[in-house]
Amino acid sequence: MEIWKFLILFFSAFLGGIAIFLVKSDKSALLKLILSFSGAYLFAITVLHLIPEAYSGTDSEEIGIFILIGFLFQVLLEQFSQGVEHGHIHRHHDHDRQFPWGIMLSLCLHAFLEGMPLARDRQNELIFGISLHHIPAAFALASILLQNKFRGGLLLLCVGVFAIMAPLGYYVSLGLSNGTIGGVESYFNKIMGIVIGIFLHISTTILFESSMDHKVNKRKMIAVLLGIGIAVAGTYL
């Protein structure tokens, strides 16, 4: 594992989470722009890079089924995460002090799976999109924990666990792709199909969620075009 990838993946999420202690005003507009950029970038990289590579294997006729499985699996995950991976922050009543197990577990699984394609990210196209995507997700997780009266060490622990999931997914996928873990390298493309389905759901949800007036404003459009443009440039230039 390249240590710089591990550090970027970990600290982007961790710093995004602890930023809840530093931000005194509402930064939801900035978080939405970061989400729009990362969503567009992930979508473009999935279409330009991950899908063609998944279909280049000998089992390409089955990949579509696994993409659909991944897409539907993300729909299921969001029943527990409440859309935190999109940066959504749901308000809770002050008297509710319950640990959000469903959100925490589904978000960690989501991050773990997102780290898996990095084993084949030879041109480092994907790591920055995933890292940016995890900043608002970690911020939303920390905000929900604060709303539920969880602070200090427990909040930092939860953010740290979330932050380590993508690097862990990367490490496991390296072992799967070269056969050092379980000898299931022949199934790697199918696993990538599931991850592609998750990426397609996440990125399209971010891109096509309606604003209050059901229109895409100028700043969001610029962020989307910038994300797609950088992905295209990184692929073909």
C-alpha cells in the first residue's frame, strides 16, 4: 500500500469530522459544492475508468448483474444511514440520546467498499474524488453524534473508525487482486461490479437531488462541470 494514499484517505475523513468543532456558522452551501464536485468526479471516473476495466475481463457478461446488485445494496444501506454519505444532516430531538448504530455501521461499510477500487487506481484518478466525498460525510456523522449528545473521545473514536474504513478497503482489495487473501482473485471483477453499482447510486443521487426550487444553480453547475472536466483530463491527457 502506498502510504500517501492511506494518509489522504484517512485525514480527509478525519479532519472533515473534527471540523465540526471549528465551524461556528452554517457551511452547508460549501459542503454541497464539495459534494457536487466529488459526485460528478466519481460518476465520470466510474464511466470512463471503472466500468470499461470491469468489462475487460473474461467474465464480462456477468458484470452487469453485479452492478445492479451494488446499486440495490446502496439503496438498502441508505435505509440505515439516512443519506449521511450524501452529507445529509438529520435533526434529532434534544432528549434523544441514542447511539446511531445504523448510521455508523452502514456508513463504515460504505466507506470500506469505496476504498476497494483503489487497488486498480494506477493513475490515481479515484483517490481524490473519494477523499473529497468523505469530507462532508464525516462532517455529517460528527454533527449527528453531537446532536445525540456524544462528544469528546467517543466522537473522535467514531470519526476515526469511519476514517480508517476506506484505507482498510484499499488494503483488502490489494490482497484480493493479487491473490494473497483467500485466493479469490478470480472474483475481483465481480466485487468491482458491486462497487461500481454503489458509485453510480451515490454519484447520481448527489447530482440529481433537487434543490429547493428544483433547479441547479450556477455554482453547483460549475462544480459539476469542473469535476467531470478534471476526470476527463486525467483520463485522456
